[in-house]
Amino acid sequence: MTQPFNRILVPTDFSLDAEHAVRIASALSHSYSAPVTILHVYDPVAFPLPDGYVMYTSRQLARIWAELDSRLAQAERDARSAGAVKTETRLRQGITASEIVSFARAEGFDLIVMGTHGRTGVGRVLLGSVAARVVQTAHCPVLAVKRAKQRSETEAGVPAAVQTP
């Protein structure tokens, strides 16, 4: 019998949902002895102005990439402390969903674990869903995880009279 997952890809946007996905992927990594690659896709935004588009300068881009490298290093440390057997990070540039799918295919990943914000309705229409596009176009299974909403103090057992406004 072959192992179901040999290489796990975790795309991250550094949100709390993505951090949760790193923890889930790390647990799967531990269970299946599968390495985890944490990927961030930087999608540069051009700013339209009346005279044309403004792009980041090379100096600004260098600062952005350094910050992203730092955040990826932290995500990698988090993955290791959550049980991932082997980790690495990658930073790519392009259209997020397309880059995730093409990277996963080119590098031979057999599972993508990613956080989802769980937007519905107008929020999803206006903002789109990277996770939904990855699910629709990926060559391998995609586990889209949504972290549980935190309970309010009342739900957590603190009497309403004790709560501060």
C-alpha cells in the first residue's frame, strides 16, 4: 500500500487562517513523514494614476521581499514546532492561485493544505477566493481549512455582568 501523501504544500498569506493551515499540514507531515513546503506568492499591485501606472521601485521591492522572507522563516519555525518532519519555504511572484497550482504541479506535490477565510456572498464576489480557484484547478487534493471562530466571553462562561463594554 502506498502512502497517501508524500509532499505537502502550504500556501500562506500570513493570516490567522493560513497559520491554522500550517498547523494542520504539520500534523499531517508528522503522521505521514511527508515534508512540508510553505509557499507565499507575492502579487505585486500596480497603482493606476492619470499619467499611467506606478510600480514599486527596486529598493521598495527588496524591502518587501526581505520582510516576506522573514515571515516565511517564522512560518517554517511554527511548522517545525507543530510537528512537521521536514520543512522548506519558497517565495514566488505572480497571480496567487495560478502560481500555487503551477508550483504544486511542477514540483510534484500530492496535497495542498490552505487556509480559507470562509467568505460568502458579496465578500466572495468582490474579493474572490484563492482557495476556491485552487480547489477547482489543482491536479491534486486540496484541503481547505477554516479556523474556528473564537467564542465570545459569554459563550466561554464569563457572566455578562462581568464583561466590560
